[in-house]
Amino acid sequence: MDLVVIGSSNMDVVIKLPKIPVAGETVLGGKSEMIFGGKGANQAVAAARAGGNVLFITKLGQDAFGKEMKEHFLQESLPANGILSDEKEVTGIAQIFVEESGENCIAVAPGANGNLGIKDVEPFIEEIATAKIVLMQLEIPLSTVEYVVNKVAHKGVKVILNPAPAQKLPEELLSKLWMITPNETEAELLTGIKVGDQDSAVSAGESLLAMGVENALITLGENGSLLVNKSGSEHFSTPKVKAIDSTAAGDVFNGTLATFLTKDYPITEAIVIASKAASISVGRMGAQTSIPYLNEII
């Protein structure tokens, strides 16, 4: 496999609302939907739909959601051997509130994702070590992420970490990453620099480089993204579209980016293509229901 995605799978329970409720408030919304999601799964499906040769390693419960999701992954041409089953925990669930503006608020019960441990990925290490790129996020245990990075980074595998949900990360881990793709909030948590414009994004990117990251790619929502590496910094705009639901836009960006990097596209070209894929997704409701196929991106 050219690309290995290791991460979470969730069943998303989505409710569209006039506005996201504050503490103690009840807001009547429209109909609810149950949609396949989870950062790892979104990125793996986005990569596969963009034409990637993908192995997805994830863990599901043995409940109805887990069975549905496994069937779905197989239909998306993701190999069965990476879809693991947990005997104790249920499949992860995410509750997503989506405002009419397209902004969202998400709460996650990790379930089986929290049990995707070192022993689960150990049998795949030799295969992971032959991949061009490994893409991971932080909805699985950090110890698992660190184990994979320590095992394969020195073998020439390019590790991309999407550090979401936001948390502090050890510099030892950061120093082994080929690329990190934080949004503004995640970049601030990692560097202590509040990202509000391009200049502050450059400063945050330079701080990540000082910690040892080779490429810092900070996503800025509708304002595009900013790449910082030893060659300097470059801003990439994103197509202007009417946002309906921003859920999974970052995941579509990451999965598409990783796929085109495995096809040996230059980083800058891969970023432009990934931005277009993400802009398609925000014009649609839901996580994996919003992910475009290669022909749409082209």
C-alpha cells in the first residue's frame, strides 16, 4: 500500500440547528441523520475516493454500527484486514450540531477507538514501513501514534500527523514528523502563538519547524492554508463556496493531500488539489456523505 491511514471510526449523529446551544439551553432543530464519520475513517475514505491505494487500520465495536461501518468500508475498497473488532467497547459515536451558517460543534464518545493500541498495529508494522506515507490523527491513543512514528519514521516513511482533537504533543514526537497539519486552534495549543492572520500563522509554522517538524501546513478554514518549511512560507487560497456544513472538510483536505503526495505530486500542487476537494465537501451535509470522488475533484 502506498498510503496507510491509522485512526478513528465513528457513527455521527448530526442535528442541524438555527444556532449551536450554549450551556443550559435547548434549541429545536431540524431532522437528525446518522452518517459514517470519525477523523481516521473520513481521511481514509477521502483518500480512497481520490484514487489512493489505501490501507485503513481502525477498530470497531461488535454492535450494529460496527457491522454497518465495516460493510461501508469494504464498499469503499478499503481492505478488510485493517478493520479490527473490539470485544468490549462499542463503536465510537460523535454528536454533531450544525448551524445554518455551516459552523459545527462536535462531542465524541471514543468507544473502540480508545482501544486501538500498540498490540493492534504491531502486526502491520512491516507493511506500514513500506508505505510512502502514513497519515494519523489524535482520536486514538497517543501511545499508538508514537509507537508507529518511532517504528517507521527512520525508514524513510513520510509521517503526516493531523493533530486533532487539539492536545499538547512531546517535541520528541514532533521532531520525527515529515508534516503536521493543524488548524488555527491546534497550532496555538502546540506553539503558544495565537493564529489570527497569515503573519501569525507563519510565526506558528516557524515555531513548529524549530521543534523539528519538516513541513508545517496550517489550515485556515475559508482563508485557505499556509505551508512553512525550510524553503520559506507560501499561502494557498481556497475556492469560495457557500458553506452548508464544514464537518469533515479538514479530513477531506488531509486524505486528498496524502493521496496526491503518494502519486509524487509536488507539495504545492497536492495542497491546491486538496483545497478544491475540501471546498466541494463544505457544500454538502455530513462527513463521508460530503466526500467527493476523483472525477468531481478534477
